[in-house]
Amino acid sequence: MELRKLEAKLFFEKVKAFFKEHWLEIVFGLILFYAVIILRQKQDVINRMIDEQQRTREANRQNIDQLTRQIEEEIVKRRKIEEDFQQMLKEIQDRHDKETEIILQQKEKEIKEMMLRFHNNPRAMADSLTETFGIRIVRE
């Protein structure tokens, strides 16, 4: 048993002597090992971040494309609505102009008929104009 203790003590003395003699190489080796592990992990993290950035960029590009298409569709719809509105406005204006022309022709016709009917009687013509058109005639 004593021999075993002596062998263990001798072994630890050899290890201690080895560490005293080569401590600088061991420290540099551990630092190098640590640096390789850390750099590898950092590179993995950097690669994951780059991949995530690329995925985000692609998703943003797709969103922008979709929004651009929606805006273009809305512009086309708006132009169509504006064209329809202008067409309807033109039709209404044309109809109004025609109806106004018809009304003016009817009034002109009625006035001519009154002038022929009341050719010799201006007072009767004035009373008739007041009743028909709401034109008030002032008498002196």
C-alpha cells in the first residue's frame, strides 16, 4: 500500500514538474482552443444573423411588391371611376342643355302665340304674361 502511495506521489511530482516546465505552452494552447471555439460559435451566430437578415429582406421585398400591385390596382379603379363620373356628368349636362333648349323654345312659342292673340291689347298681354310666366309687369 505504501508503494502505491509512493507511486502516486511520484506521478503527481512528475505532473507538477511538467506543468512548471511547459506552463506557457499549456496556457497558449488553452487560449487557442478557447479562441477557436468562441470564433466558431461567433461565426455560426453571424451566419444565422445573415440568413435571418436575408429572409427578412426577401419578406420585405415581397410585401413591397404586393403593396405596389395593390396601389396600381387602386389607381386603375380610381381612373375608371373618374372616367365613369365624367361620362355621367357629360350625359347629365347634355340632357340639361337639351331640356333647357326645349323649355326656351316652348316659352318662345307661347310668347309668340300671346303676341298674335293679344296683338291689339297690351294690357291683356301683360296680364297673360304675369299668369303664365310669373313675370310682373309694372304699369305706369
